[in-house]
Amino acid sequence: MSKIPGNTLLILVIGLLTLPGIQRRGQFIHTHMLWGAYTPPANLPFSDSAWFSGDYQIQKTRWINETNGFRNDFVRLYNQVDFSLFGLPHATGIIVGKEKYLYYIEGIFNLTGRNVFDSSYYPSRVSEYKQLREFLMERYGIPLLLILAPDKASFYPEYIPSRFLKNVKTPTKYSSWVCALDHAQVPYLDFNRYFRLMKDTSRYHLYPKNGSHWSSYGALLAFDSLHRYLQKEYDIRLPDRIQEGVNITQELFDDNGDLSRTLNLIWEPDHPSMDYADYYFTPLDTLQKLSVLIVGDSYFWQWYHPGIIQNNFTQYHFWYYNQGVFPESFRHYLNAYTLDLHETIPHYDLILLLQSTGANLDIGYGFIERAYCEFFLKGRLDFYINQIRESDEEVSRLTQKAMDKGLPVETILCREAISRVFDELKKQKR
């Protein structure tokens, strides 16, 4: 058996050690970026002060480690080994269930009754929602409708790891909201219940194994139900959808694999084939033209990316978690808290609150409380906003709070003022 010459082995080892550095400088082999929220480290320039304080060495070491050639590939390899052999996910908040079904942990916590609000919270918010509905309809003729989107943990409880189901508490956030809404006899659409009722009879998948949202087909089915409800209850005419068939494929489109993508693996985990309807909408120009405001979470994107929203409304705005305003924020970020509701709201024909039952589950993400203050208690709201802005100490405290939460200062300031208005109301009630 011939031996590898020492010089050849030495050259091979040196080549392997220098290859990542060459890749970092030249990028001669294409590699894919990692998914997820990530801020790359800055390459701190050398200075005497940074050197003697130690900041330069720490930052430079981090920059070299995290920008080295092939780092992303090695991260994916490491993640793949842990996932395939031990079922371990390397992504914040993701749980690997039985048969490797993927979940967000928030949905599991909501299903098992953790992190609930005080029992008085639900009827208070529902009462405000009901008053807002009546006010907007009477003053502007604008329907306001709450839509409860489904949740994967509720839809697939059989695949949740047993350790999470040992101490289930009731009532849950979801059951408390539904109880308060039903007691107040206020209209809403509950797709969480609707999807569970269809689970055993649906011909097509309503939830993907590797995704966190409703499937492409499930999102379309939900919008069809919303379409029928709006036409029946409010005589709102929307384009008809003409379906020409359903394509079944192993490929995952429209975020049907968003959880597995966040795991940053080499190979997509096994999953059933997915169903994608082939359809089109009747032309809009012969129908009633509508403008819609949707306040909600990421379930909206399964209506937006396939063009469902654009084909049914001539104008739309989406307030992502009641903060980023889209489509404007595609170009330059626009915060919803900088808009005057008295000027903004009357321009819409319809307002939808799209609320996932697997996330924080605080209906409207602050929109209801803010709108209630703006329309019914604006004098007190303006008083507290001005009071906060006149105090340098308060502004400094809220600025730091905004930085810690990664939110605009205007959002935190407005929330603080709203909180003080409601604290005042509670004292008056007592």
C-alpha cells in the first residue's frame, strides 16, 4: 500500500485550512444564505481606543467566525445531523413533534392554557370591539369584522410531544375569547373551529406538516367563506373565483414549508404532497370597487402572495401586527401609529381584524384599544401623550424600552398613553 508523501499531505492540510478564507474573499463557490432574523457583525476598524479596551479583538473575532467561507454550509450540516439523528431543531421557538411535525411553541402554550390574561380582560376588549363596530357602521357605514385564523397545534394536537400535554389548563385564551364574543352576541368568523370540523372530511390538506400557517388550499377555502359571508351580511360584491382544477405536487410553495426552512437544513424534511388550486377571478372593473384595511399577522401573506387580495380589492392596506403599513413599507417603513385614525379610517369600505389563534392572541394587536381611545376618548389620549412628551425622563425611559423591544418610539409612546387612559377608566369604575 503506497503512502501519501509528507509534502503532499502538508499541502493538502494547508489548502483545507486556507480554503474558507479564500472563499470569504472571493466567493468562488455559491452558497445559500441562512434563513431567520439575523444581524451580521460589523467589521470594526482598528483604533487605539478599541484595541486597549478589548472591543476590537472581540468584534474582530466574531466577524471572522461569522463571515468565514462555507460557514453557512457547515451550519446546515450541523443542523441536519442533529435533526435527522436526534430530532433536535436549531431555531428559536420551534418544536419537533411526533413523526417530525413542526410547531411554534406559542401555539402549544395557547392550546394547553398557559400565559392567559386576567378573566376580566376578555369581556372588556370584546365590549370595545362591539362599540367600535356599531360606531363605524353608524358614522361611516364601514363594517368591522374579526376573523379568527386557525392554529396548527389545535388542528394537529395528536402530534404534539407528550411532555407538553401533562398539565393542560382551562380555560385557554381561545376559549375565553370565544365565550366573551358569544356572550356579547357580536359577529365574528371562527376558522379555528371551522378547520377542525373539516379535518376528517376535506379532500385536500388544510395544514402543512412543515409549515406554521394554513396551507395554500386552506387559505383559499377560508377566503371563499369570507367572500360568502360579506356578500350575505353586508351585500358586498366581490369577484367570483373560477376554479379549473387542483395541482398536487411535492414542492412547497407559498410558505407551506416556512418552519422547515427556518431550521436551515440541507434537505427538506419528509412531508405529504401539497394541493394547489388552479383558479382565476372575474374582472374587477364591472363590479363594485372596494378599499379594505386588514390589521393582523402573517396569515395575511397566504392571501397576498397568490394575488387573492389584489384581485378582490382595488385598494388595500395591511397593518402588520398593527405596526408596519403595507404596501408602503415594502419601499420605506411606515408605522401605523403615525397615522391619524380620524383621517385614515373613513377612506375604507371594509376593516378586517385577522387574528391567529396560535400567536399572542390579543385580538387586533392593540388596534381595538387605540381606535376606542381615538374615537371615544381622544381628549384624554392627547392629554397623556402631551404629558409624556413634556417629560424628558419619560421620553428617555420609553426610548430605551423601544430599543429593548426593537419597536419604534412612537409605538411605545402611544401604547403608554393608551394604557394610562384605560387605567383612568378602571379607577372611575371602581
